[in-house]
Amino acid sequence: MVDAYSIAYVALAIIGFIVLNQGAKFITDNAVIISKNFGISRFVIGMLVVSTLAAMPEVIVSIIALSEGAEQIALGNGLASNVVTIAFVIGLTAVIVPLKVTREMIMRDAVFLMTVTVVASVLLLDGGLDLLEGVALMILFIPYTMNLLLIKRTSSPKEIEDTIEDAKIQLQLMGNIFGRKIEVRAGIQWLIFGILWTVMGAEFVVRSIMGMTDNFGLDPWLVGITIAALGTTLPDIAASYHAAKRGFGDLAIGEGIGANIVTVLLTLGLMGIIRPMEFDVSKILPLVIVLNLSTALVLVFMTKGMRISQLGGVVLMSTYFGMVLSVVMLSVF
């Protein structure tokens, strides 16, 4: 039965996602300004800034959910948001326009994403995520950064400049949610405001989702992989859609893979450090299987013909629906 509380929780969730996404936009707008002054390491910083900003809503929502005791929502969002990114940031964009890739993208991003996905999966399949495992995931940021430094040293100046320009375009598209540009003055005060705004939006989202699971009797795992994962990835989906429309569809690959690397390492790493947990392996198994499958498919499609075709995009999109269906079937049977 739908009562006033249920309606209020749904409304709070909508408000929360709006506030969360707009907070991320405030931060992104400042990052656009910061990106113009990357300095000596602007290539590496630019790649890390784009990846981190793209993953920020997912990270914050999972951490706040964990602090509120909603471990299933936190872990469900942390894992499923990666599948959502592959399905709708990369897959949907490929359906709109086939995506070309480079050998550097494959070696720098796709192979590393596959590696960290397998490592994280192995750590999770023991039924827990503890402090040591969280630290291990965070440490994997070091080889990722070293890989970027290596790419910088081995690439030509033109290739580096092209990559930096791509990073700026990504930041601008990420800041223009749904194509509606809002000019924000740059400054440390706006950066702080954006962070606080994002945290407040995440708090609204988590509390409303927790309320909905109680009022509607929903499975927290199912809520985590649907409402939470889709809502937190919405800015990336919107940015990729507009990138494809403006002829920058290929940027979706770099943004999507980079965001997934940060989400896997930062979200799961911080969760293990802040609040070690135990969980039922049988519940996360569908998520882990689909996450590894979708990541492997991205790598296969990228290496086959150095592009992701429209058919490949459809296949990638289907992985998300397969994941949701498997979770629903497990909850029923």
C-alpha cells in the first residue's frame, strides 16, 4: 500500500539525485578551469580528474550508505554502477555512433580495468571486504598512475595535446547535465560548495532509498543495482549521449573505463577501510559474473577491429538487464 511516507521517500529520492548531480556539476565546472593549468603533469592529472569526477556520485553514495548501515545498497551500487557505465555510457553511445579506439586506449585503460575487476572479484568472493583488502585496492592506484606517466613519456607531443584536449571536452560535457549549461564562477568557495552539495544529495538519496526498501518491501540488493546505480551514473550517461550527438562519441570509452577503474578501486577500497563487512557470496555472485563478463566484452570488442560497433553496443546494454534479471530470479527462487 502506498502511503504518504512512501510518496515522500520517492520525492526525496528525486530531489536527492537532482542535488547530487548538480553538486557534481559545480565541482566539474571548477575542474574545467583547473584543467587549463595542469602544469608539468597536466596529462596525468587531467586523466585522473576526469576519471575521479565521473565516479564521484557512485563513490559518495556508497560510502554514505555504508555509514548508515545499508551495506547491501552500498555494495550493490558500487558493483552495479560499473555495469551501468559499460551498458549505457559505452554501449548506448556505440548504438548511437560506432566508437573507434586506439591501441593506447586498450593497453592503458581496458587491460588495466580488466585486471582490477578480476582482482576485486577475487577479494569479494571470500564473503567479506576487510581493511587489508581495502588498502590493497587503494594501492592499485599507484600502478594506474605509473601507467599514465609511462604513456606520457612514450607518446608524441601531439598525442599528449590531443588527449588533454579530449579531457577538457569530457569535463565540459560532464558539467552540462542534459545539455543545459549553467555558468558557475570558478573559485575555491564554489568547489567546497559543490562537494557539500554533492554529499547532501547523496545523503538524501541514501535515506530515501532506505525508506523505500522498508515501505515497499524491496530487496536492498535490487534497489542498489537499479535505483542507486542508475541514478548515480546518470550524469555520465547524459554526458556520453551529448558527446555522441556532438561528434565526440569516442570520448565515452575513455570516460567510461576511467570511471570504472576509479569506482572499483576507490569505492570498494574505502568501504573496506572505513567499515569492513561480511556478506552472502551467493547474492553478489550474479553482479560479479556480469561485471567480469561486460568488462571482458569491452576488451574483446575494442581489440576486434579497433572499434565498438552498434551491435556490440546492443550486446553491452543487454548485460545490465541480464544482471537485473538474474538478481530478481534469485530473490524469487
